[in-house]
Amino acid sequence: MSRIVFADDGIEFDGKTPENGPLGGVESSVVNLMEELARRGHEVLVRNMCAAPLVHKGVDWAPIHSDRPYGNMPEHADLFIANRGDKLIDLMPKAGRSVFWIHNPANFLLKYRYLKKLWKVRPAIIFIGDYHATTYPRWAPAGERIVIPYGIPDLFRNAEPGKQVPAPRAVFTSNPLRSLDWLLDQWQHHIYPKVAGAELHVFSGAATYGSVGEGKAHAMDKVLEQARALEGKGVVLRGPVAKAQLVEEFRQARVLLYRGDINETFCLAVGEAQAMGVPAVVENLGSVSERVIDGKTGYVAESEIGFSSSAVSLLSDDDLWQTQHQAALQSQRRWGWPEAAKEFEKLIIQV
């Protein structure tokens, strides 16, 4: 058994948070990876901004701060995973191995406070996809550059899909600031008029993103108001929901519609839907094309016209939907957190 220490100084969350409400993709991925590593027999300690100490599903959670900043870190680990923040990179000089896990486009690392520590420590940088890895210049400092995609949670991979072809219901489950306004325009003018009884259910809002979401709530609300204004054209604003409820929503969904974003480095929203057999229509922006098998489990559209026509086809053609639904179930459930955890285990150096 190895000791794995994970450090994060972002938003407040712990292992029970996903059971009680919505949680962002990064944080839910942390919970899933830590629990899987604990399940595999490792001693797993998380030091983050959680409110109080907690042991949950074999993971030891505790606040990263005690009587002094970052004062609650253990001295030793076989593997130390620093998550995103520059102040975390050199917190465990006695670790057998230190790695730096990032989730957003890597241009944020091109600041002196990051570069000096990356030069000093030379941790392996863990990227979450092939597109993501291209966002960090070759000249920039690092140890190894390693791609380990997020796992798709077993909650979605193992879920029983719906038994019948769904009604023409589309879903959007991403950040409202990531082209929801664009999608609403496509829906209003090019999709809804061509599909009788079509609905677009929007599961989105600031609550998913904790304190970060609070800072962007006003901008998000402006977009969500656009959604509310289209109630008469099939748009249903649902708000963010816990993952367990999202499973049931995907059983009733015909297609996931999401343009994508150049800042999208993995896109769990698409990955989760695909694992439930929900075809997706995306554009080739950021990493979303890595989640969809074009023409088999959805479409990677090259234009607005292609996006809208693909959405109309999946909402109205039962045979096409059934074919792509089955293809998604057969091909998009293969990579989960057990597979991702095995890749993290390869990073461990015994000391």
C-alpha cells in the first residue's frame, strides 16, 4: 500500500458533496479518483478547503490550512498530487514523486509564479486530453508530460439506459457561459421549427461551480434569462442537478447539444451523456470532438448549418437515433475511473 496525498486550495468541497447536490467537473473528478485509489488499497489523504475533517469511502479529508497557511500537510507521501495552484507545487519536497494535475488550458502556467516552481520542482504535468496537452508550449518547463483522461463515473457507465426511443427532448448540461446563448439562437431559428413537440432542457447554473460560480453569477443569469424567454419555443430551464438525477434525465434525453469551447479540455458533460447512450452534436472546438465518434455516436459539425441539421435528424429519425444510441453504449463506456486510477498508480515511486 502506498500513501497518496492530494492538495487543492480552490473551492470548498469534500467526498460527500456530490451526494448532496451539483458539483463541477474538476471537483467531481477529484472525488472519483481519490475514492478509486482508496478502493485499490492505497492510503489516500486529501488536504483542501473542506470545512472539517472527514473520512468517507476510505479517503481522509481535512482542511489544508490549520494554524498557519498550508500547515496541515503531512511530511511524507509516495505520490503527491498538486492540483492547479502554484502554491501547492513545492509543498511536499520529501514526496517520492510530485506531479501537477491541471484541468484548464495551460496558458495560465506561463506566469512567473508558476514557471519558477515548475523549473525548480520539475513535476510531471498531468493533462486530461490530447487537445489539452497542446495548450502548453514545448519550451515551457516540466518533467514528463503525461495524458490521463478523466474517467467516466460508474454511475453513468453502469446505468441501465432507457427502454424506449425518447420523445424529441434535447439537453444542455454545461456552463451557461459556454455558448448556451449561441445554442438558444440555433434552437429558436433552425431546430425547434423543424421538429414538432421538440424541447430543450437546460441543466445549468452557477450553483455547480461553488464560489467561482458566485463570481460569474450575473453573467450566467443574463444567458439563463434568454432561456426563460424561450419557454414558448420548447426551452425548459431546469437548473443544475445532482449526478444521480442526471442519470434519470439522460434516460429521457434524445440528444445532447453543445457547441463546445476552446477552453474545454475534456468535457464530462458530453462523456457522461455518451456513456448513457445519448448521441451528442458538437462542433470541433476544444476537446469535445475527443468525446464523440463522428457519424457513429453523434456528430462533430463543421458549421452552424451542419450542427442544426444534425440535431434535427437525431430528434426526428428514430432509426438513426437507435443506431447511434447503441453505438454509444457499446463504445463509450470503456474508460472509467478504475482505468484512470491504474495510470496514476504507474506514477508512484516507493520510498
